[in-house]
Amino acid sequence: MPYVLVIILDVLAILAALAASWLWYLAGRRPIRRVSRFEELNAADINRMVTAINRGGMLNKQAALASAASAACVALRFVASLLADL
């Protein structure tokens, strides 16, 4: 039984790490457009920039959460492995 738990935790850690890497890829995929100092900004331009920054922040937060879940699965896997050896 503990060996099945170890395998399940390994799979969960791998999936969470893959999810984190995919989310960070999505967060960095679209660069924010640079603005010239000679350019006149209107409300639509500012709205697009704020939306891009917010999307990147949300994806980074989700990626950090998936990375934390992966680390928790790895920690639980080591605990299950230690308990199996007792």
C-alpha cells in the first residue's frame, strides 16, 4: 500500500511541475509592447497594457501555486517512503 502511495505522489508531483512550467511559458509568451515617449497614449492603450500586466500576474500566481503543489507532493512522497521503510 505505501508503495502505491509513493507512485501516486510521484505522478502528482510530475503533473504539478508540468503545469507550473506550462503556466510560466504562457505568462512569458506575449511581451508587453514598448511605448515611445513621443507617442500619445489614449485610454484604450493604457487599458491594453494594464490587461496584459494583469494576465501575466495571474498566470505567474497560478504557476507559483502549481510549483508549491509539486513541492508538497515531493515532500509527502519522501514522508511516505520513510514510513514504508519503518
